[in-house]
Amino acid sequence: MTGQSIIDRFSSLLGSKGVITDRDDIAPWLTDWRGRYHGAADAILAPANTQEVAAAVALASETGIPLVPQGGNTSMVGGATPPADGSALILSLRRMNHIRALSPDDNLAICEAGVILSSLHDAAAAVARRFPLSLGAKGSATIGGLISTNAGGTQVLRHGTMRALVEGIEAVLPDGSIFEGLDALKKDNRGYDIKQLLIGAEGTLGIVTAASLRLVPAIAARAVGWIGVRSPDDALALLRLAETHLGDSVEGFEIIADDGLGHVLSHIPGTRCPIGTRTPWHVLIEVDHADMSEPGPAQRLESALAQALERNIAVDAAIAANDAQAEAFWRIRESLSEAERAQGPALQYDISVPVARMPAFMVDAADAAERAFPGTTASSFGHLGDGNVHFHVRAPKGTMDGPAWMAAQGQAINTFIHDAVAAVGGSISAEHGIGQMKRAEFGRLASPARIAALRAIKTAFDPKGIMNPGKLIPRPDEG
Amino acid sequence: MTGQSIIDRFSSLLGSKGVITDRDDIAPWLTDWRGRYHGAADAILAPANTQEVAAAVALASETGIPLVPQGGNTSMVGGATPPADGSALILSLRRMNHIRALSPDDNLAICEAGVILSSLHDAAAAVARRFPLSLGAKGSATIGGLISTNAGGTQVLRHGTMRALVEGIEAVLPDGSIFEGLDALKKDNRGYDIKQLLIGAEGTLGIVTAASLRLVPAIAARAVGWIGVRSPDDALALLRLAETHLGDSVEGFEIIADDGLGHVLSHIPGTRCPIGTRTPWHVLIEVDHADMSEPGPAQRLESALAQALERNIAVDAAIAANDAQAEAFWRIRESLSEAERAQGPALQYDISVPVARMPAFMVDAADAAERAFPGTTASSFGHLGDGNVHFHVRAPKGTMDGPAWMAAQGQAINTFIHDAVAAVGGSISAEHGIGQMKRAEFGRLASPARIAALRAIKTAFDPKGIMNPGKLIPRPDEG
């Protein structure tokens, strides 16, 4: 519990709009959006600008009150949920939602941390540009949260993760000082890259308050294709062939197991398989051009796919005839999680391995999991070109009580899958971060040198431990 | 001075080939290659592998002997020169010169730190790939040094600096532990990015021993053009026009002041101006395709330049008719530093500012410098698209004693130029790093929050201060 006198001190810094203490107003922000983590906090601090963030952090540092930075509260790993003991306050960035500058000539946008991703998409589109990162939570997720979790999505193959799109950063460090690094310098070799350190730090080293973000030209012409293949090996061969023919214009390349497709067709109304043949695996590809030069993306994709069919890499292929069909192809990919939920309880893993090892991993790890946990089925889908898939282990058919199955089997299956990932040099968190959900497993599997380096940095930046406590850094008993 | 008994202990770890104590063998490595810094060391440690590096660092940590990591000794800022008091030992990575793996299918090379850049270029070319970073010192500079200084060059516009090309890293941390991060994961959100922290750290946080590096397809077709323009503003407009027409295939875009061109034509035999008109500014552009698709780069560049001439952005333009002509265009750019040296003494600055501000900066800062220091002439050339130029202030005509002029005027001119850079949110070190040369100026101009963050990280990683002492981190009296 935070004392009233301390909350009054925050109020005097942030004004009445800047401190929310009504329990009903606080409640929605105490639970992560998947409903797995529940915290407590006596107040939400909602500063209106960077100076107010700095003042709030300085007071938190002085009084030793931990702060949990929060944007859209869309963490997949409990990264923005306060501790259950009510010792911390939430610091919400949602009031800081201005796009400070939008410069199409320079392909730059300067956004405050609370700008919602879809708002940035709209603003960029209005000046014939785009911000090339998107994900399911785009209507809620904020720029600050996307930076602090180094978010990915389906366009990483071409444009990289958030890490590659942030050109400058402004942040409040744990002592309340302001790190002013918004100037977008393409080359800057003045020592350690503090910007890169804050990206993906999950709010444990400070609070990102604004960023300069890279825009790219709007899409002038696109082509979306669906290809049936026999194996993940063939899917990777198809990606390499596509890269040779289409170069940097391959914007999306997603692999989908046929069982996942089947679940979409069963559970999502209005979906149908884009090709006539049901193959064991499927690929969704998008090719984008920023100009109208000939040959356009459809023609170039067609010639690449003709060669893939001829070389027997692909079994069947279709190119969307129009935008509606393209959206229908993408809708299958985007409905996979929902269809899997409808299908039944499953444990889901967000993992990466080196790209070349991914085809074998997808097959071998699924086989091994099904053998080790009889009755389960395992399969994966996702960003093959990034070496990142979402790997699902489904409860045995007929399992009625999902939570009970997870309680009984969850930890053993987690250990099994994470060990398999570690064995091929992979990461147990490709996109979602560590938060509180993966902290113990991270501690168990990471090398002592990596954990020691993380702890040293954390202590150096935040000696009082006030920034997002309980997230990311394994506890002493966790490795 | 390092005691003999301690050198004996290093010898027992590294063998006789691993410890060089002959003064003649050590001498060349005690001075930076521009001859500005002179150090002393009783031995060069030359470990043969990562385990030996780890053992040597552990012993250094135990005994408190500072180490100066060294690759090709091509630092522009005295970053690899040991302290003059002889308290440190050099740790050379040059024996670790194996390319551990070369995987064209995955576009990856795993190189030890001592691999020379041109060796990697050759190895990649042999498998129809290339490593898209090059610079003048490529015959000496090593991968470890290029990573530790986040090197740039003329291909950054398209491919980024070293930071964008390192996919994985192996390093020995200051306590002798090995950070094993060679697995090239395109997505990995397990906490702070230690890899990015080590890139550009100038050996002050540990020793990079190997890296996984990104390769790209070999060039199948190229076009090189020379364009005369009226101003840096028009040069930037030309870049934007080229990007619209040619997209990602613009690999190089260099701006050259006409006086710099004049010095090349005067001092470098066999050079001639590629266009018939002498304009105030010139642009060198290279467009590369990885495939032979039509229209090829020459045809596309021609159509872009036609539009630039029509819109009066360009005054005159030429496209190289063949490879020999393309090399002749590039030779002008690459001879600029040599020609400037032949022209007379000059102070040289490696600076960056936000791209949009660079045209005005190039004109205004040169005018201001010439007014403030009568008799001097100032001009710049370099990577306009990266917001990075090499800015030269030349001694007044007839200055015979360059060193005396620099001793008298150097500090005042440094301050003047660096202040101008800082005033527009730029960096006093775009490519070369801080080393010992720019340490005091960095301390003077950087914000207290940035310096505090750097010092905190340094202390966290290297509490005993044994890694490359005296480099990068401003001393207490320096800000």
C-alpha cells in the first residue's frame, strides 16, 4: 500500500488529471489482457508530458515507490501488470499521445509513447507513407510499449523489428533524468548505444517517453500468393527462390501447417482454402512495390511461382486476383490463433531458432512432443523467414477442463519445448519478451554470463529497483 | 611496467607464440597508424582461440593488469594505442583469423575477430555473396575492430553500419566469462541486447572474439553516375528522387564539393572530371541489382537522371559506360583524403547531423568557420544520405608548418566546429568512435544523463577498469 501523503505528493506534481485513484477506473489496468496475471495498485499516474514523467520518476526514486510503466496493456507475458502486493504504482503513458512531428520528406515521425499504433498508421497513410510494423493489437498497443518490447509482426522479414525502426529515443531514466536522443542520426558512434539498450528493456531501465520512427513509402502495388508445399524444408527453399527473384520486395512470408488451416476452415465462417489441393504445409507470401514500375509484383511473383512449381518445390499455388481476395488469404493467417482457441485448449510458445534449423525443428519438435505427451498434437505457424514460429501443443482430444490440463501438464511441456529450443541455439522469447511469465524459464536456460550481464546493467541503471519490479530479470532463485 | 613473473604467467596460459615480448616486434603496434598517439607495453598477448582469450582476461582481472584489445590498429581516434605509462598489455586478436563457417544459403559467415575485412570480401565472393561493408583500411582492419567501432563506409545507405550486419556475437567479458551469442537469431527478445551493447563499445566492455555476419547476394549488374548540382539542397532533392525511382537499389550516394574535386584533379594523376560542366557540388551515385532483370540499373538510373535534369535539380550528368569508367568515378571519391593532404594542412571532422539539416549545415558551418578563422577554407564531402560528412578546415594558403598551425589553432577550431554540430543535434563522431582523441570533447558536449549512463554501464561490466583504459569514457575532469 502506498500512503495517502505520497499520493498527494504525486498529485501536486501531476495535477488532478494526472493521478487516478478511483478503484473502478484503476481496475481494468490491474489485469493483463489475457486475464492470467492480477495485480494491485493504489493509483495510476498519468503524466501529460516528459517533464511530468521526469518529476514523477524523481519522486518515486526519492520515496522508493516502484513504478510499472503501462501503454495499451497488451503484453503477452504479464509485462505491464503491477505486483499483487500493491507496493507499486502504475505509470500510464496514454495521455502522452501526440505525434509531435510527421516529416514525409525525411521519412520520419516523432511520436510520444502513448500514441496508438493504428493512429500512427493512419497519420502516415495521410502523407503517402507507412509505418511498416503491425500486429493484432494495433488498436490498443502504444509506441512506448512496442519499443519497450521490441515488437515484431508479419513485416519483420523486410523491415526488421521495432529495433530497426527506432531512429531516436527520449526516455526518463530511473533517477528522473531525461535522456534526450530524439535526433534521428543514421550514424552516431559516441559510445554505448543507450537507445538500443532501452529498446526491449520492458521498462526495467527507464521509461520511453517519445521516439523518432522510420517511415517508408506507401505501397503502390502488391501481390499476395498462397502456395501449397510438402514440408517446411520446401517452404524454406521457396523463400530462398522468392528472395532471388523478388529481392527486397518480399514483405511477408508465413508458413501454416495444414492442421491449423483445417481449424480455421472449421471454426471461422466464410474462409476457404485458396488452392484446390490440401498439402501438408502452406505458405502465404506478400510482395510489395513502392512504385508502379513494370513488371509489377503480381507478374514477378507469378514467374517466381512458375519456377517453384517447375522445380517441384511447390505443389499448387494461387495469386490473389484482387484486394478482397488478398485480404481473404491474410484473414486465414490472422484467424489462426482464434481458430486454435475454438479447437480446444493448447499451450502456445513464441520461439525462434536460426532460420536454417527451423524446418527440421518444426517437424522434429512436434513429433517429439506428441511422443512425450501422448494424446497431444503439436504444430506451428508463423514467420519462417525470421526463424520465428508460434508453436502450439494442443490438449488431447476431448479434454474438457483446459485449465486443469494446463495445471497438470503445463510445466512439464514448457520444460520440454524450451529445452528443445535451447538445444538448437534458439530463444524462448522471439517476439513477446520475458515479462513475469517467462522469467523463471529464462533464468533456468540462459548462460550465467548473460544473466550476470543483465543484472549488472539493471543494477547500474536502477540501483533502487523501482522500475517495473519483478519483470525480465530472473530472481536470485531463478538462475 | 608489468612484472616478469606476471608475463610468465600469461606465457604459461598462451604458450610461446601467444606472448610477444621482443621490443622490435612490439614497436609497430605502440603507435596509431596516423602517428598521433604513442604508447608503451611490455608485451603483446596473442591468444589463438576464445578459450585462451578468456584465460588471459581472467588473469588480467585477477592481477589488475589493463588490456588494450587490438585488431589491425587502424583506429582514427587512438582507440587501440596503449597508455604511455606502460601499465597495460596489448591483446592482439590477429591470430584468431579463421572464418569458422560460410553459409551462402543462409547468407551468413561466422568470423573470428582477427579476420581481415578484405579476406572476408574474398571468401564471400567465392560463394557468389558479398559482405556489404567496405572502407579504405580493408586490407588491415579486422572484423573485431570493425564491430568494436561500429564501422561504416560508403554502403551504409543501403546496408547499414556494422551494427546492422552483426547477427550474433561471441565475446569475453571483463571477468573472463564467455558471452556465447553466435547463434544468428533474427528475433530474440530475451532482455537487454548485449550484442548491441558490445558493438561500438571500443573494447571497453569486453573483447569481441567472433561474430555471425550477414552476407548479401553478389552484384549482378551495376550503374555508377556522376551528377553536377548547384547546392547540397539540390543534392538531397536528387537523393529523394533517386530513392523514389530506384528504391532500395541505391547503394552509394556521395556528395563532393567542387573545391575538393579540384584538389583531386590537381594532385592525383590520371583523374578527370566526369562531366563537362564544373558545378559547385557533385554527386556520385551507385545503383546495384542482385539479378539481371530488365530494366537494369543503368536504364533505371538514366531515367531517374533524365527527370532530375528536366526538373532542374541536376545541371549535368554522366553514367559510366563500363566498369573501368565506374572505377574512375569512384577513384575520385576515394582520393579525396589523399588530395586534401597534398593540398596542405587541414583539420578533419567526422560528423553527422540529421539528414534534413545536412545541406544547410554544409554551407552554413563552412561559411561560419571561414569567417571565424580568416584565411581558412572549409568544405565537406561524404555520405549525404547518412547525414554524415567529412568536414575539413584547411590552413590558410601558404601555411608551411602544419603542426604549428594545428597546435596554435586546433583547439579553437575543434570547439567551433563541434559546437556547430551540437547546435543542430548532431554527433561529433559519426563513424570513427571516441577513442582517446575525442574523449574530452565528448565529455564537454554530451548531456549529463548520457555520460552518467555510459559510466554506469562501464562500471557494471568492468568494475576493475581493466578493459581498454583511457578510451571512450570521459575522465572525471572531462564532463
